[in-house]
Amino acid sequence: MVTAGVACVFVLAAIVTADAITFRQENFALLGTGSFMDSPVQFNGDIIQGTLAPGTFWIRLDDSMWPTDDPGTPENERIDYVLNHYFIYDNTAGNEGWDGYFPPVGSGEYLPSWRFYTAAGDTLGGDCNSFVVTIRDVDADGIVDESEWSSKVFSAGFVAYISRSGGCFDTFCGVGNCSGAIDVTNQSTLDEEFYVPSASSASGNMVLRDDNCHTATESSSWGGIKSIYR
């Protein structure tokens, strides 16, 4: 009887704890600008659709170790470094291309960081636990052509930390994801458009909760990131 009573207490405690957690699901579409030639590398612009719209955003990549381009040489040293350091070639017939991982697995480089700011004054922010850029090798020659670099796609995974949230998200953390395109809009400067579709239907998603949240100082711990998914 004592054992059964204790078990009942634990079950009731679990129910109360679960009921106390508040979950929120948000969605978004993004349209902005940026460039891998900029330092820092930052894509920023507007939240154009979804429950987080209207608002603004930025996503920043760590380029502290990247070289600058020497305008006196025919090659672009910065882009060459990015391609050689981050991208891996896939020679699968019919699916040739490069996948760039920011940062490379096991490199110890900083994760990309991000912020969303709603027009209502609310904030979400954290790190990208994945940021993958894909370049299609259209002619399957193993060489990144100018036109191929000009039309890239990407996917990103987000971790939102309680210490980087504010307003109505003050007590929330969580995870999210999106995918879209990074297209060069000016060949001379390599300025780019950053787009998560669309203006009519928001494809980016965020799932938030107000329990078991971690702070930004724990973001370097993969154990901390993994625990958010549980």
C-alpha cells in the first residue's frame, strides 16, 4: 500500500508539471540582404509573413578567420577560402553539388547567431545549431561557376535561448527551422538576397516552451542544446 501511494504521488506530480508547461508555435517568412563578402557576414531584413510578422531579423555568421579579397588578383581569395573550408562536394550522378556547413563539424568555430524582433516589441534569439548552404553543380564539372554561386539554397536550424528572448517571449525557449534561397543580386559586389518563402505563406517554424530553458552562456554545450529537444 505504501508503494502504491508513493507511485500515485509521483504520477500526480508529473501531471501537474506537464500541465504547467506552456507551448507556443510560431511561423515566419523572411526577406533580407547580405553578402559573404561583408564582415561580419550578416543577413538582415524583414519578417514578411507569419505570426511573428511584421518585424525584422538578422542572422550572423562568424567570419573572424576569413581572409579579405585582394582586388589586385584575378581570383576572389575570400570566396575561395569559404568554398575550400566549408563546402563538401557530392558527385552523385544527377545530384552533383556542394554542401557548405557553417561551422564545419568538429571545427570548434562559433555557431551562427540570430535575432527576431517583432513590431510589437517582442524578441527571440539564440544560435543556429545547423546552417547548411547548397550549391548545385549544374554542368557537373566539379567547378563552382559564377552562375552556380549566384543561385544557392540553404536550410537552418534554430535554438532559442531564454536569455535572448524578451517581451511576450520573456520566459520562453525552443527550437525551429527554415529553408530558402540566397541569390546574388549584384555580380560586381556579390550582394545577395536572403529569402525564406513566402509573402503569402510562412514556411519557417518555431516551437517554444516556458519550462526547462537554458541561457545563452550554455549555448556552447551540445548537451544543453540537445536537452531543449527533449
